[in-house]
Amino acid sequence: MLDKNKVKLGIAPIAWTNDDMPDLGAENTFEQCISEMALAGFTGCEVGNKYPKDTTVLKKALDLRGMQICNAWFSTFLTTKPYEETEKEFIKHITFLKEMGAKVVGVSEQGHSIQGTDLSIFDDKYVMNDEEWDMLCTGLNKLGKVAKDMGITLTFHHHMGTVVQTAAEIDRLMENTDPELFNLLFDSGHLAYCGEDYMYILKKYIKRIKHVHLKDIRPDVIADVKAKGESFLQGVRKGTFTVPGDGVIDFAPIFDVLAENGYEGYVLVEAEQDPAIANPFEYAVKARKYIAEKAGL
């Protein structure tokens, strides 16, 4: 079982309102979202597009509900834009996170990403050349140093449709980055989605995993997306993802590895679905009960 004194439980707002497809959950307000998060038993959250940008306003709303920000997605473009452009926006981003009391930042390389396009998620993924790999790893080490100097830990979010999706790509990334500056955001759902062994990645890099996304999958929906050559976002609309306890992933071994290695930080439910089909509060409660049973949190 995970240590309640070291591990905190969070949930992402993307189940209430989708940042990539704002029509999903357009009717759900920021206040409803964080109120239902708290009511379901969560104490941490990430940041969505309806969250107030003013840190004073945001802190007050979260404090009222016993919630706090633990991370916020940041898109890097290290393979397609000058490094300086990414660093400038990154500093603004982590300044906000630090003011909100967060300890980590989750970044994802969006250069050449097909995540938000209409391209087939299985057929059209971009594969980097050696020069692009060097640009990515060098840039991430630099950003890791910037973050560390500001008291924030950089974690990298491997993600479907991006240039770091597979186990082999994660291996190459980890081998060519500085462990003192660069860490991994482990996401079970994205690895399972593309058919990779998520337990292999978890065990191999457990000492460099500083943030965890708990995401489950529906294999029948993924198979349909693959057969029809559909995009990542089309898959989300159809229900490729769901919360722990509702899909096929057994999270008990994941929790065991985290516990055995003294993991400290957040484990965060992140399962984007159409809220009109999968009521966010209902699924948050379902995930909370499952995690209490399997992880002791």
C-alpha cells in the first residue's frame, strides 16, 4: 500500500472540460469541476482552460475546497522552433506553478505532434531523425536546469501521437538526458494504448518517475480506432480512455512498484472522455473507490 504521508491523490479537469476539444464539457463550469473533485475525495488537481489565470483568485477557490495545484501541462516545441521561444514561455509557466505551490511540471514535445490533428494515430506518427533527437534532449536538459533553479522538477509526459510515444523512444530519451535535471511522468494509459509494456517502463525508470497519471483504456474502442485509421481525438470522443477500475489495466502491480520504491508525490487520475456520456463526478467517485481499495490512499 502507498504511504498516505508521502503520496497524494489528484485528478485532472480534462474529464469535465477538454482543452483540445472545448465543446466536450463546454457546459461545465470551473467551480463545478473543482467542487466535484473535492466531493469525490481528491485533494490535488492539474490546470484546465477554465481555471482563473489570477493566482489569488485561483488559490481562494481551491483553498475553499481543500484543493491544490500539483502540475500543469506545458507544450515544448524544441524540434520545430528556436529554443529561446520555448524557454521564455516555460519560465512564465513555472512561475505560475511555483506561485500555486506545485512541485513539478509536466512537459510534452509538440513539435511534429499529430495528437491534435485529424491524422491516423496509428499510421501517421512522426519519427525523429538523429539531429532532432539531439535538439530535443539538449533542450530538455536546459529546461530541466531552468526548472531546478526555480525549485520545480521537470517531468516528461510520453504521449500518443507525439515524438516520444513508444518504449524505445522513452529509452532513448532517458539515456540521453541528465538524471539530475530530467525526470519522467509515467502514464499507464498511453503506454497501454500503443501496445507497450507499461510495467517495464515503470520498473526501469522508477527512480526517475516524479509524477504519475492513472489512466485506463478500453481495448475494443482502440481496436476500432486502429481499424478505421482514426485520429487520437476521434478516439477520445469514442471512449478510448477511462478511469482506473473501469478499464482493463490492473493498477495493483503499479501501486506495488511505487510503494516498494518509496515513491513520493502525486498519483493523478487523468481520463479524458465525453462528459455527456461519462459523467465526470460519477467516474471520479468510481476511481476514488478503486484507488482506496487497491492503493490504500
